[in-house]
Amino acid sequence: MNLLTLSFAYLRAQAPNAALNVVLLAFGVATIALLLLFSAQLEDRLTRDAQGIDLVIGAKGSPLQLILSSVYHVDAPTGSVPLGEVERWAADPRVEAVIPIALGDTVDGFRIVGTTPAYVDHYRQELAEGRLWASPQEAVLGAEAARRLGLRLDDMFIARHGLGGGGAGHTGSPYRVVGLLAPGGTVLDRLALTGLESVWTTHGIEPPPAANDPDALKDATATAPQGGGDGPEVNAFLVRYAAPGAEAELPREVNLETRLQAAAPAAELDRLLLLVGTGIDALRVLGALLIAAAVLSVFVALWSGLKERRYDMAVMRTLGARRRTLMVQIVLEGLILASLGLLLGLAIGHGLAEVAPELVPALRPLGLTGRMMAPGEGALIALVLAVGVLAALLPALQAYRTDIAALLGSRG
Amino acid sequence: MDQDIEAVDRPAAELAVVGPDAAIGAAGRVPVLTFAGLEHRFGTRPILRIDFFEVPAGEHGVLMGPSGTGKTTLLHLIAGLLRPSEGRIAIEGRWLDTMRRGELDRFRGRMVGIVLQRLHLLPALTVLGNLRLARWLAGLPADPAAIRHLLDALGIRHLARARPAELSQGEAQRVAIARALVNRPRLILADEPTSALDDRNAALVIELLMGQAAASDATLIVATHDARIVDRFGHRLLLGRRP
């Protein structure tokens, strides 16, 4: 016998009521935990995918769309960029490296990205098996894409035209899997990578010589044909600055002097998170309301329970209980309810985060997982425990003040 | 009257020596219960006035009087649940007013066992749980063997896992008695233990209480208006409407 078993005995004695309070609290906690996990992982994911990319240059249009399509691979590209432009900017001394991105096809919803091996190097992704692409129609799959497609080394697959997934199959030019990337927690996990010329040949465009050689890109300005018309094109290219200071001139130069646009992922990311953040804040208010309702319910349960238990409290005093003991018992019951609600809520929240990508395909690109603690969850735990104590405090004070002699029949 | 003054005016130093431990050792000398110049009022309304009364160790006492004469209040005063307006109460030579609040709670838990008129078993706990709680609240070790022995002695061992709601009135009363005895108190207080019972059961309950008190060498104090049982007590205190 101790305070804990005593408190549990009383909670068991009113199990339906206690269960209701726990579930109510759990819903609030689950909502907020899910939101915390979602926003933390979204931000983390988006930041990681944009890491080290100073600028994205592509066709004019929405800068956010340009970033979404070429960095995060979730939107349609804004248009196309002649290869000559890529080479021109690659040759600029303020530019350290460029990574071309050519889109257009998918395999079962996963994008096929024509690029250079520099793209893989940029994210420091390792090959789990095989090698990088060397000739046309060779592809390297990201870990998640390979898993979901069920493709292994040397398997063949047929690309579908268009990013929506409903396009016609390019049956004439199937791809062969030559390499599989190890999971890296970046956008590459969900891509199929290939050389630029694969994308071009699939779409009937004659590739320029040596376009797939990453070194060639930097000093190919003289040899490659200047862009325009039906020449080789990409959809965008990612730029890393050679020296600080470039961010002041380069984007302006691109935007004013060419038919292209330059967008900085960092700036667009901030805008994006601001937009997402507003929605998350609204949901957070909802979660807070749920918790508030639960706390009120815990308070009402303890308060009305106290009326029925006045005699029990008085009897405990006759058995030698101190006032403090009764008070602690009530607070402990509030704390137990809060803890159970917390545990259940965190389990539900993290469980939902873990299965959400399976249930909602649109969430898959986020790579949401419940197997981590989001920053802010510690504060959530502390907050819920604190309000659990708070809800119990008034009933506990009432228990402390109970006039036992009057309750037990001394006539006043 | 001499006795009265002596009790009230006993120097504090001497009283301090007669702690609960000392009192048990000198059970023959120190009275188990002493009232001295006791008065209690609710607001300005006087309830009780007892100049002097004491119950020697090893004997039992009864507080008699019709309803509304303050019997229950007096029991609460003895248990230290109420502080008297005037005068003092000592249990085994320890004056209750010399104890701090927490100390008094602990003292009550260990020295006094109370059988309330309406029993008031805790419904959330089993019979066993009720007894364990009493030991724990008094800060005593669990002692399951003693609890089993007590349940046997009262013939309610088979009810150990039952909840109070499942008990008959008679069974509940036995459990309440067991709970009052489980800490081996020096003083057992019972509030109207027989008033709701027929003659046969009233006699049984008094036998039970006296037998258990004797078994644990404790003093039984019963508050009652039940004329059937008062003869059983050597020390009687009659409470009236106008003390």
C-alpha cells in the first residue's frame, strides 16, 4: 500500500470516467505531437534537400515553382533552359559548380531526372550496389524508389511520359538499373537518376558530344552549340557559388539580362515554411483546445469525485493520514491521468506519423517518421503534466481543508 | 476535585517524561485517558463541559447520554480530530495539545483505533486494502501475518478480497473493527456500535469489541445511548444537555 496504489485504486473505481479523460487528453496530445513531428521533419527535410544549393536558374515563372520542381521534385517545371545557358553560367568565375536537371518522365510516380554525377556527389549519397550511369538508358535508383518499385540491379523499366504518371510509355527505350543508392534521407531517395542524354534521346533530341561529362560542362562553352530551338535543353540547373558576394550580383544579372530567372532556395524555403506554418498554427490551436477541454474534464472529475470521497478522506484522517497526504493523493491522481493521456497521445501521434505516408501518398515525399522526438515535445510533456497538476490543485486544496469532525457527525 | 487540579497543573517537564513508550511500560500507573477542565463550544454554543474524568489502563469506559449531548464530539476530541475550546485531554499521559498537527495525526494513527458509527470503509479498496491502508497511513510496516491473524480472529479471512459494497452490515462492522485494531492501538473508540442492532447482535458486537480490546491489551471507549450495554463498563461518563 502506498499513495500510488491508492490513487490507482480510486481511478480504477471510476474507470469509465478516468478512461474518458485519458482518451480526451490523448487526442489533444496526439494532434499536437503529430503537428510537431510534421513541422519539424518538414522543415528538416526541406532544409536538407536545399543544403548547399545557392541558386536555381530556370525558365521564367514562379520562383517557388522553380524551386519545388527542381530541388524538391514535387511541382511541374517552369519551362526549359537551352544547354548553352547552362554552360555559359557554369563558365562564370563566380560559379563553383552547376548541376543540370532535366525532367519529363516518371516510372510509377517516381521522377526520372537527367543530370550529372555531380548531383549524387552534392548530397554525398553512396551507392549501395552497382555503379553510376555511364551510357544512355542506364539508371541509378534512390533507395525508396527502388524499394517501392521492387526493382533490383540489372532490372529493366519503362519510363512514362509526363510527371503526372498517366502518360504514354516510352516502350522503345527502356532503362536498365545499373546502380542503387543507399538511403540518405534526401530527395534522391525517391528519384531515378540517369544521364542527360537519356532524357534527350527518349524525347528524340540529339545530345551534344560529351554532355554527360561533368568536367566538360565547365569548359564546354566553346564546343557546345548555343541554345535555342530544338537543341538540347534542361529544365533548370542548380548553382553553387564559388565565393561569397555572388549572391548580390548573380541573381540580379540572371533576372535582368537573360530570359531566365534565378531563385534562391533559402528565400523560397522561408516563404514556403511561412505558408505551411500558418496552417500548422491553426491546427495547433485545435490541439490546444482539445487539451484544454481534457484538463477541464479532469478538473470536473476530481472535483465532483471529491464530493463522493469526502467521507473517505475524513476516514483516512482518522486512520492517521496527514492533510498533506490527502492533498498529494488528489494531485497524484491528476498527474496519473495526465501521464496516461500523455503516453497514449504520444503513442497515437507517433504511430500516425509512422503510418501516415502509407495512408496518404501525398505525404510520401516528406519521408515522415514517428521514430523520433520532435523539438517541442519535451515542452508539450512538461505542459501537460503541469496542467494535470493544476487541474488537481483546487480539489486537492479542498481536500486539505475538509472539516473531518463535522463530516463525521460532530454537531456544530 | 483534587485529582482534577493535579491533572491540569502537572508540570510540563514531568509530562514530557511520560511519553507513549513510557506509558505502555507503566500501564498500571498512567491512566489511558484523562479529561481535565474540558469544555467545548461550537461558536458560542456550549456543547460539553467535563471537569475531570479518567479511565485507568486495562479498564473500559462508556460515554453515555441521549442524542445531541456531544458524545460523537467528545470522541472526536479524544481522537484529536477536534481541538477543545478549553481544557486538556491526555492519552496514556500525553497531552494532545502539546503535539504539532502532523505529530497528532501520526499519534492518532498509532494510538487510537476508531470504529465510526457509519463504518465508512473505503469503497475503492478491498477489505485487505482497507486494513493495509490503515497501517500505511500510520507509518507502520505492512505486517501481513498480523493482518491475517486479525482477519482470522474476527472470522472474516474469507472476505479479504471482497469490496465493501459486497459485504453485509455485520460483515462490514467486523471489517471496521478489524481496521480499528490493525495498528494495535492503546485506545479503541467506538461510536454507537450497537444502536442499529437487535439484542443478540448488540451483545455479540460488544463481546467482540471487548474481546479484541483485551486481546491487544487496549482500552475500549464506547459512546452510546444504548442502555443495553452500559452495564458492561466500569467507568461511565454521563453527558447531559446542560453539563
